[in-house]
Amino acid sequence: MNYRIRHCLTIIILLLLLPVAVQAARQQRPSFYARYERFSTRALYNMGYTYLYKRQMADSALVCFSIIADRKDSRQLADDELRLYVNAMNYMGNIYSTYYNRFDLADEYLDRALQTAQENHFTDRLPYIIGNKANVSFVYESINGSKNAASQFITDNKKNFWEAVKVKEWRCVTTTYYNLSLSAFDSPHPDKIMKLISKETACISRLKIPKNTMMLDEAMLYSKINIAYSKKNYAECARLLNSNMPSKTDYAKYDVMPMMHVVLVQIYRKMNRDDLAKEELAKLDKMSRAPSTQPVLKYSINDILYEYYQQNADSALAAHYDYQRLKAKDELNNGNNLSTVKQGRFLRELEQIRLNFQHEQQKQRTAAIVLVIVSLALVILIFLVAIIYRAYKRQRQLIDVLYSRNRQLVKSNQLLLPVDEEPASDNSPKQKTADLPEEIFDSIIKIMEDTEVICNKGFSMTQLCYLLGYNRTYVSRAIREKWGTNFNGLLNSYRIKEACKRMCDTKAYSNLTIEAIAESLGYASRSNFSTVFKRTTGMSAAEFIKRNKEESMR
């Protein structure tokens, strides 16, 4: 009974979990492409490099590099990410040309890498990009029957070799030298090409290239072969090639095997060993018929076989391999979009011209806006200078008027009252009080004209009243009714009048500073004196002294 209950409970639980399992199964799993999008640009680049060169997984490498390309199109990349982008575009060009034979895409991505590298001055990346573009151009030009394809390829690679040596990009050095060596043996005149690359052969033998550099073994092998070939030691060349021939299991180096057989054909023909040359040609024929052989390699092998049998007057075999060569060429043109390389280049050049034109238009618009702004700023500046100059002229005129007024007042017996005040006149609506005798006014004037008294720092209203013999109220009313001011105003007027006299007397007081004059007049500070002087005369003490000097020099 317990067993049946447990069995039923188990079934019920499984039935309850069934909808959850179905729902989980229906949920979309992240695609192969989406799984990589969450990685950083550096991580994607490292993964792509590992897939391409350590695991020989070109498809996975292409995914990683494609995501980096999409990031450049969708957002602004930092400088370190731009460098990774350039490398990724270069590798994509290499992948499309080597693994997929899509030379149109290879040329497009290499152009993108070249443009970005040049714009951002990544000079160390240029040799790799230019080298890969030279390879793509060579394949395109060769299949389209260009007579200058081989010579241009050698020229480009020689230049690229020395650029790579200069910046110590050793992987580019080894790869470029390997390409130069193969181009020599692929040429109808290998002896001539060997002389052209003799400097590169001598150089690479002396360079201290790190041991883990890619293609180092192949480059060093061909440097030895080239030296032996130049010395006409063909047997040593054949020995080096046969002893270093990779096996089919050595996948990393298996792709170099066909060209080693091509070189052996040239060596055996130099040795007059046609029997051995035919054996190598048979191996090449077998490779060309293998389903896994790339169309470019098929074309190259059949081209070599065609030329060999044509030179040996075997018209039947020459015609056979000419047909195979043309068939491979047609496959490249139609199946691998090789024919669109030139069209793609033209369209990219046209797009670049359009972008450059837009850039120039933008520069011209910006220059026009800047010119308008500068012109407006210049007009405003001239206007402000005119206003300032006019204000300066008016200020100078005002100073001249004030200086003349103050000089006249100093020479006369009139008081120096503030410029916005007028002295009390006889026609004033205020009438003098009858009980104020005239002698009080004369006494006040007599005391105020005594400079020793009024220039004393302690001189005050109390002392004035004491000297006059009148009370404070009586004296204050007399000052107010006679001069229309208070005691301090009257005292400041006499002191400032004395200050003007001393400033005009350059012989006696020219050695005194404004501060010294202020102190001699009984003022506690220069700032207090300057404020009173400005309010009374309408000009500063410094302006008064300067104007007096100008007047004296005339």
C-alpha cells in the first residue's frame, strides 16, 4: 500500500513539473553569435586570435572579429580598441582570402583596416595590412591576366619587408620574405628574382628574430635554399626541401606543402632530372583534383602544369591543364566574387571621395562661420574702442575743466566745496540771523586760513569754538548760514585747498608723496584723504599731480 502511494505521488510530482520543463524547452537559447557579444573588445580579439592561429577554427575567429567590426560601426571606440579593430579587420581580410576565397570581402576589410590605421597613425600595423593587400591584388591581377602582377607583387613585398624590419614587426618580416622566396620560384626566371631579393636574404639571416615568431621556420628554410640556389648547389636545395617536407598530420604547416613541390619542380629541372620533376608534378596534379583544395591553389597548380607541358611540347597535356586552369579561374570569378574586387574598390574610392568632399564642405562652412564671428567680434571691438576713446577724451576734457576750476579757486579767496555743491549766495532764500555779528565770520576765516592750526590732526569743532570764544551751537549756525556746510565740510575745503597749493608748488613739495601730503594736512590715512580730495575737486590726487606736471612742461 505504501509503495502504491509513493508511486502515485511520484507521478503527480512529475506531472506538475512537466509544464515547467516544456516552458524551459521553448525558451530561446542564445545564438552562437550572441554568446560572444557580452565579452570586451580585448577578450574578443584574444579569442579570435586563438581560434585562428592555435585551433585553426576560422569560422569562430570570424565571429569574434565581426563583433569588433560591428562595435566600430555602432559606437565610438577608445584608442586601444581602435588598434584592436585594425588588427581584427586585417585578420578578417586574411580569413576571407585564405579560407573562403572571398577576395571582394577581403579587399573591403583590408581597405577599412588601412584607412583606420592611417587616420590614427598606427604605423606598426601598416606592414601587415599592406602585405595582405598585396597578396589579394596579386591573385586578382594574375587571374585577370595582368603582365605586371608578379613584378608589382615583388616590389610591394620588398618595400613591406624593410618597413617591417624598421618597426621590428618580426611576423611580418618572416611572412613577407616567405612570399618573396615563393614568387622567385614561381617565376619563369627565378635566377633574376633571386638577385632582386639578395639583400633581403642577407638581412634575414642576420636578424635576431624571436624563436616563437610565426613563419620563422619557413623563412629560415627558404633563406638557406636561396643561398644554396645562388651558389648553384641545387642538390642542397632539394635536400633541404625534402628533409623539411611536412606530413599530412602537421596541419599547421600542411598548407605550405604545395609550394614546396612547385619549388622542387624548378630545382629538379635545373638538375636536369625530369623524372623527379614529373613525380612532383604528379603530386601536384593529385592535389589539384582533391575536393578540399582551394580554387586559388587549383588555379596556381594547373597554371604551373600547363606551362611545364607547353614548354616540353606536350600539346595534349598542355591543353588539358589549360582547360583545368580556365575552369578554376571561372570558379574564382563567379563563385568567389573575384570579378567584383575592382568594382568594390571603385565604389569604395567613390565613397571616400564623397566623404572627403563633405569634409571639405564642412570645413568651408566652419571657416565661414568662424570668419563671420571674428568679423563681428572685430566690429564690436572697434566699436568698444571708439566708445572707450570717446569716454577717455571726455574724461580728459572734464579733468582739464576741473583742474582749471580748482587752480582758479586755489589762487582766489573762494572755498573749495564739493563739485556737486554750490556756495551760499546773498540771494539764498535763507536769511542771516540778525544776532550773528559780522566779526564772527571774519574770525572763523582767519583761524581756517592758519594752516598750522587746521592741519593739526587734533583740530576739532571744540578747539575752533575755544579760539572764537563762542559756544558750539552759535559757531555751527554761523558756518551753516555763511558757507552752507558743517564744520567738517569747511575744514576739508580749507585742507584740500592747501593740498592743491602744495601739489602745484613743485619746487617745495615735489619730493613728497600723496601719503606724506595727506599726513601733513592732518588726515589719518591716505584713503580718507583721497576720498575727500576726489569728492571736493572732482578728480583724484594722482590725476591732479599728473595734470599739473603736464601744465608745467608746456
